[in-house]
Amino acid sequence: MKILKTSLLCFAVTALSVSNLSAQEKTLPEIKLPELPYKPTIKKGWVGQYVYQFSFNDSTKGGKGKDRVYYHIIVNRTNSGYVELSSEVRGAIRSNQPDKNNVQRYESWISSGTKNSWSKHDETDTVIAPTARLGTDGIIGRLEKYYRYTTDSNWVKGWVTNTDLQIDHITGKYSFGVPLPEYNLEGDETIVEIIFTPAKKDVRKRKNTKSHKLTNVDYITFSDWSLVEGAFKEGQQEIIIRERIPVKLEPSHNDKKLPAKKGFIDFYLVLKKIG
């Protein structure tokens, strides 16, 4: 294959949208790859841009009166960056692979070092729960938590450490270790503690820098998300992945789960072989 010029590759990766995938996934909305303040420069391997889109706005509650429990989570988040797999490994890189040292069967690529990611993040968490006196069942007050983390529509730089690709040319399958972006973001946290009798209200506000990961939004659980597998044809020079990652707001209070509310994160990747 002829070596593609970096400028042409960057244009192709940036300009390509979900239109090539729409015939396969007509029920899913369009996803476009955002413009980022970076372009890859590798000349051999697999390279492409990914994007995660997460929009969740729902609440769950239980109990009445003094026993009322309420959770409301609002998240609007975009995570994006480039997968740059420039180091080839001879043989298989997954564990328990048959004939793992067969370099004709397996084509494996890994990333060299930590890569940057970019994220836009806007999150508001509201939690209201009753408080009881230690050792008794009587409700004596209420605890309220209000968290807000936002990049104000700006990109914040983070990092990705775990991406790789293994192709099995015998079975015609690929397995891709997905990028898991991380980033630090300062936010505002307010905690209100209310005592009913005698009446008392204590409000504490603080700035807090939190490490945000793809799957660590408070009170939301995520399905397993680490590896994507798919079909691979001999001579294929491009891999397009479109997946939805299920998420669930299902917190517990006093060992009882509240009604679950479901959502998803959209993942999209266009990966091209060069060199």
C-alpha cells in the first residue's frame, strides 16, 4: 500500500462522519467527529479519531415526607481524541489465544506512550436523603448534596493510556481495546445538613478538583466496556465502530434499590491503516 501523506490522512479522518455507517445503523442518530487542537503524525500503523457522546437527564426517588429520597443526575459530555497505534507486536496480544506466537496469523498493534484526550463536560448532581440517629430508626434530619462540574463549553485536556488492536487473519476477527479518557476538572460542591428538632441548618460549600473517567459518574452504573470485537476481511484498510454503552441510574438507600432509569453513551471510531 502506498504511504499516505499525513495531511491527506488528517483531512480524511476529520471530515469523515457517520454517513458511511448510516446504511448499517439507520436507527441511530448521526455522530460527527469534532475538530480538535491536534493532528496525528505517525506514518505507519493504525490511526483514527474516536468520540464518546453522553447525554443523561433523569431522576429516581422513593419514600414520602421525612423519608423522601431523591437523586437527579444531569450529564452532557463529549470525549474525543486520536487512536495512534504505531508499534507492531509479533503474535497475539490477548491472553489465552491459540497459536499465539504465529506472526502470520496475528497482526497486533499498540500505542506508544500516553496520548492526549479532549473533553467537554457539564454535570449537575442533586441528592436528597433523610438522616437517622445512630442506633435508632427515627429520622432526625435531611442531607442535601449539590455538585456542579463544567468546562463552560471549552475543551479540557486529559489522557488515554490503553488502546490496542489485534487482528486474527485465520478467523477473520479483530479485537480493539477501547480508549478510556481521563481528565481533572474543578467543580463546586454544596452540602446542606438539616436537623428537624431543634431546628438547625448547616451549609458547607467548597471547590473540589475531581478526576473524571469515562465510567465513574456518581450514582450511575455502567456495563462492561473494555474490548470491542468484529469481523475483518483480508486486505481491509479501515475499521468503523459504532456502539452504544448502556448506563443505569440505580442508587440504593438503606440497602434498598430505587427505581432504575436507563440511558447510554454513544461511541464512534474511524480507524485507518497507513504505511
